[in-house]
Amino acid sequence: MTDKLKTTRWDVADYLQTEEDEIGYLQALFEEEEFNVDIFLSALGDIARARSMAKIAEATGLGRESLYKALQPGSKVRFETIQKVLAALGLKLSIEAFAPKRTAAE
């Protein structure tokens, strides 16, 4: 008689336990050669689920189901919604140069 192998679904949200975990998760996405918006939205959704989607929905003023839909791959989410989610998570996007600085004459 063989024992049946038991498996469980792996969920990254179970492993996002600190703000540093969340920031590292998002930063890794931006380090990729080609940025993928769907993966970014999914990652924001993972972080929102890790912190409680209901609390993030309340903080953004969006319905929980609307927030789930907005953060799924393929959604046509508005940048304003992304900003609201980031603010509710206590995060913000920043821009930095990665090429040599341009001078005024260029």
C-alpha cells in the first residue's frame, strides 16, 4: 500500500511578513530587464492579500472585489488606483537615473 502524497498550494502572500519582504519583492520586479505590468499588478495583489485585502480596499475607498479585479493580470487598471493601493500599503514609487547624467547642452 502506498501513501498518497499531500500537497498544498504555495502562496507568496504567506511569506510576505515584513515591509522589507514586500519592498524586496517589488524591487526585484523592477530589476528585470523587461518590466511586466501584469506581474507588478499580481505582486501588489499578493502584498494586499498578505496585509488583508479588506483593509486595503477600505483604505483606498474601493470595494474588495473591485480591488481584486484591478490587481489581477490583464486588468486595465488606472494609475490613480495603483497610487491609492501603494499609499494604503505605505509605499511609493520613485524614479532614479540609470544612465550617465545628461548635461544642459545635450
